[in-house]
Amino acid sequence: MTVTRRNLINFAGAMSVFSLAPTSLLATRAASKFLILVELVGANDGLNTVIPYGSKLYGRLRPSLAVETKNLLKLDNHIGLHPALKNIARIYDAGDCKIVQGLGYPHPNLSHFRSIELWERGGDGKSDGGKGWLIEPLEVLARDLSLDAKAMFLDGAGDIFAGGMNGYLSASDLQMIMSTESKDDSISVLASSNSLVSELVQSRDENREILNGIKAKLQGVSGYQLQGGNLEKQMDTVCNLIERGLNIPVFKVSLGSFDTHEDQYWDHKKLLEELDSGIEVAARRLQQFGVWDDTIIMTYSEFGRRAKENGSRGTDHGMAAPHFVIGGGIKGGIYGDYPQLGLLEKDNLQFSLDYRSIYNFVLSEHFGLQKNPFNSYNFDTLI
């Protein structure tokens, strides 16, 4: 990789958040909390994920897309999960899955790029929310805890952390950090002409100690992979990093595309199968090494899809949608209002719960940050 000033700035910023204190693999995990964000890229069809089979309107609105009632994983007399979500259904039955219905925001925007920006910043159709919704809370956590990094994204899409100054790593950043020590000679040659490189070379002993600490944490991981791949591989990597003792409270992965305007039925099924297998991998491994109760896995997407199918056996951009909040330390169940299929707005479901209520819930209840940017959004219905 060519050494550029931008790469070195990113490298220096990343290095500044790594702790020199020795960390045993799981010795400090008891007080740690983890959040794994799963972006469903392209806008997941919530109505064919958490299915209101109790409403006769469901089949009428979706003559070719409706999932047959006999195939559903029924959760109560009104709601069932898509049959592809067998593992999530088991997690739900164990009491470790919240299904939060009707999530959205006022004045919805149905542009992919604009709406995902709003979700990741904590804004709505009138205000963008400023920085990413986790930036200020993670700054607080970084002051109180010894972190290796504030957050890491494994999917190449880290815009959710774009408002942060440093300590937000991509998988390729970690690869670069891990390989830099072997490039000392080439860095030394550049030092005479680049003052930023000179600063790094001058602190080479300190950097070597940091790099060796990271490498020690990652030793012995079978089939270790840093980036790329499907959701199951991304989740496996997250679990590797947590298990090996890297102190990173937030990880972000993704799955897509859910932009199913045409021939949705089978494409959506395959995507949900991948979501289900990825969640299962994470749940099983986090349980095995004892951090399931300290972890939340949360899905999000830019918006939902219309209740009425279109003429191409697909669905167009919509408004409200359900999402999953999964983990051993939460109280499971179905939260929020059932989809009101008889009260559509231009074939759209109307949102019944502001999505920022989940942010308040995660920050207050999971990370213990009672004062956070989303205190004004009520999460009482989520408890």
C-alpha cells in the first residue's frame, strides 16, 4: 500500500487510542459492554420480516409476496416471523430478542442516501442530527474506560462514525497497524522528507509495544479474517476480536442489498437466511465465552418498504418498519403498535415509535449513559 499523508494521519489517529496496559484475554470483560450494529442496506421489507398474519389486509395488499400463514414462525395470534428466521425465533423464545415495531421518524425522507444519513446521525426529515449518534457517547466512554478503539466497522461503510476525530477503525486500518512494524525500513527512508512520518519513527518503540500487544491478543485465532465476506464471516470476525480481548465497545457490520423493487420473494428470503445465520453465529459464540449478557445486536435500515406490492412483484420505498434488538441482558418480546394496515398513507405504514427511542434505550440501559443526546425520546415501551 502506498504511504500517503492521509493514510498516516488516519494511522496516527488510530494509534492514539490504543492502550499500553497489558490485557488478559477475558479478564476484564466483566465490566465491558458491546454493541454490534447490523445495517440492512437498501431498506429491508419489515412487513415480510415480522409478518402481521392476523390481518386479512396483509394478503390482499401482497397477492404475490405474502408468506403463507402455515409456513410462518408464529409468535402470537397476530405476528409471525418469516420462515427463514428460525434461529432468531429460537432466540426470541429464549427471551433474548426484542422486536420493536413501527420505527420511523417525523417528515420521512425516502432517499436512500439521505435517510440512512439521518438514521446514523440521529436526525429526522427536518434536521440531520449533527454528528453520528454514537460519537458523543463514545467520547464519554473513552474517558472512563481503557479502550483499544472506540468503534470498528468491518463492511467498508463507516459513515456512522464520520463525525469522530479519531479512534474509529476500519478492518483495513487494523491490517495496516498490524503490518506496519515489518515496514520500518521503508518508513525510515521516508522520514527525512515527511515530518509526520518522522514523528511516527521517533515514537517507534512505543508503537512497537502497541503493535505487539495487539498481535499478542490475536495469536492463535484459527482462520482469522479481518474484513469482507458475508454477514456470517463479519460476525465471526467481531467475535474473534472480542474473544481475543480487544477493548472495542461498538462494531458495525452490514448485509444487503434489500432494495427489492422487483421479484422480491426469493431474493428477500435469501437475505433473511443470511441475517439469521449471522445472528446465530454471534449468539452462539458470545454465549460460549461468556459475554452474551453484556452484548446487544441491533439491526437498522434507512426506511421500510410500502405495504402494497408494486407491479413488478416487489416493494417500493416506504416508511415504518420493525427492527431487532437482541442480547442476553435484555427483556425480550414484541414492542410497539401492530402494523395498522387499514390506516396507510399512500400505501405506506405510518410510524408509531421514533427510532431514536432505541438509541436512548441502548445508551441509557446498556452503556449506563443516563445523560445522552436522546434523553428526550421515550423508551418506556421498550422495557
